[in-house]
Amino acid sequence: MTELRINGSRLWTSLMDLAQIGATDKGGVKRLALTDLDRQGRDLVVEWAREAGLKITVDKIGNVFMRREGTNPSLPPIVTGSHIDTQPTGGKFDGNYGVLAGLEVVRTLNDLHIKTEAPIEVAFWTNEEGSRFVPVMMGSGVFCGAFSLETAYAARDVDGKSVGEELARIGYQGEQTPGEHPIGAYFETHIEQGPVLEDEDKVIGVVPAVMGLSWYDCTVEGMEAHAGPTPMHLRRDALQVATAIMQETVAIANRYPPYGRGTVGMVQVFPNSRNVIPGRVKFSIDLRNVNDELLNTMHEEMTAFIQRTASETGLKIQLERVSYYPPCPFHPDCVGAVRKAAATLGYSTMDVVSGAGHDAIYVARLAPAGMIFVPCKDGISHNEIEDARPDHLEAGCNVLLHAMLERAGVVES
């Protein structure tokens, strides 16, 4: 079976065809979750699945499972998938590649009349991006019990429309209870969304884990005053204190390489006037690491620094943790299957810990899971100029094919 390969041109054509739904002038895709465009994208993928002979199941949060039966239907299916909703300024490959790579695996098995012992399924999960509704990774989160179906249904967009209402409106509020769908193992193929593979000139990223993250809102309260008459030593400048915390965010990450990450991505300054000393600054802090103990250490160091800074400056500083996702190590058997497949096919590889969240994180709570990365141009994603080479996408899909077959078992004719 080592000679098996997917049809790369067919995979590329499918990606380009799906990208026409919600296509933007800059070459990207805007297909937000549970919009009419999302419905059109779902309908197209489901149509392709039916043409490939797959049976369709939709659960109550709108997750879609497309099944190719095995010779032993009592076995739990080997599943692959991702999502087809996008960012407002998204690209053609984020999420979409993982779904259509799975469909291409099925098409290849059909072409070659290959039977598997366990069923093969392709899934796409609802509202992974979180661009229209929060929380992110909603479909897989409800599926694994991270939050309730009722919580998800109640989430509303900026126009006040709820997930429950919109699911029903587009016709994808299914009947199966989320989490009742069995999964024997799960693989997710994805563009890296970072620059490491391209920089190292490697074709396949073997993903042993996804970084954990802690998100915070930090607010520094000072006193706004006139920038001219107020001497420097008498100021209660919230921005200057905030910038010290921002610098410490980066310093903490640098103390815990290679996977320490520290980012301040949002800053709100009040009153935001050029000749007024800032009286209040609210900003985000994003800490990440692949090791839970190190992530907790980074949290403790940030907390201690803020307490010390508040004491030294006399300013009120509030730190609120608003999100926490623990690091997610993937199952050794699935990681090994990816590594073995890449070696069998002769592709260059390296281990890449994911710094971004994926549906595989939640699925891994219920079943063995693993991920396959391929390079994307300049490491750019969540951007309309997101791009990837056809041969790299083909390579990742070939690895997916062989990894899934190892888990599903091939029935010799």
C-alpha cells in the first residue's frame, strides 16, 4: 500500500471551488458561521460527500459527519475533518483544507476500490473561528462537553441573532445529541498558520501537542491630568505603568523558551488625547506554553509582577483571567501514525507544536487524536492573502491517507 497517492489536482480544484462561496476582492474568503454563505458552503460539501457515496449525519449544534462504511460497522469510525467557516478576512485554506483533504481521501479509496475494516468519516465542525459567535471552537466544544448546547444556542452576534435561531434558519440543526457520535481516532490536517515549516524548508509538520493559553484583561487606573503643567514626579500616568506590564509580558515569555509566548494585542487608552496624561488603560495579555507547569509559572510571575507594580506605584491594577485552555498533548499512536506515514512517503518532517487552537483539541478529550501541518506562504493566515503550495497540500493529504488507513485497517481483496 506504500504506493498509494491521492489526486492532488482534484484536491486543489475542490479547494478553489469552495473558495468561490464568499470570495473577496483580495482573493480571500468571508464565510462567517451560520450565515447564508455558510449554508451554501455546507450544501456544496455535503453534495460532494453524497456523490462519493457517504452517509450524512448532523447533530444538534450543526456538526456534520460524512461516513464511508467499513466492513465492520460495529467499529468506531476513524474520523478526519476541520471547519469551513472563516474569518471576516479569511483565506482559502484555513479549516477548508482539512475538510476537503478528508473528502479527497475518501474519493481516492473509492477510485482504487479499497475497503477498510473500520468506517472512515469526514467531519466539519460548527463555528470554529468564533468570528460571529463566541466561544470559539463551538461545535467541537459542545461535542466534548466543554460547554452546554444551551449555552451555545444562546450565544448572539452583534445583531442580536442567536446560534439556535440561525442553525434552524439555515437548515443545519440536526437531531443527533452532540457527543453521542462515536470516534475511534481523529486526524486533522491543517496549514501551519505560522512560519516555522517554511523557514526550515520542511514539508510535513508532525504535531505532538497544542500550546495551552491564558488570556487576561488588565486595567490600570491612574489620574488624567494636563500634560503641560503636571511635573513628571507628580503624575499618576496609567499608560507608563501599563507599558511596564506589557514589557514584562514579553520578558516572561522569553524566560521560558522555546514555546513561551507573550503578547499584548489590544490596548484602550482613556481619554486618548495627545495633551492629557492617560488616566486609565485597559489591555489584553496572552500567555502561552506547551507545558502546563510552565504556563502556570508564567501566570504566577505575571500576577506577582502586577502586585509589586501596584504597590510601588500606588496605582490600582486589576488582572482578570478571561480564558484558559490547558496544553493538549496528542495521542502517541496518532502522532506515530503521522510520523510513520511521512517517512513511508519520503517527505521531510519536523515536530511543530501548534500555537493556535483547533477542533482537534476538544476531540482529543474523547478519542485519540493527532494533527498534520503543511507550510503556508510566509506563515500568514487569518488573512485574505493566505496561500499554500499545491504540492504541499497534496503531501499533507497523502500523509493523512496513510495515517487513516493504518488506524482503520485495509481489507485485502
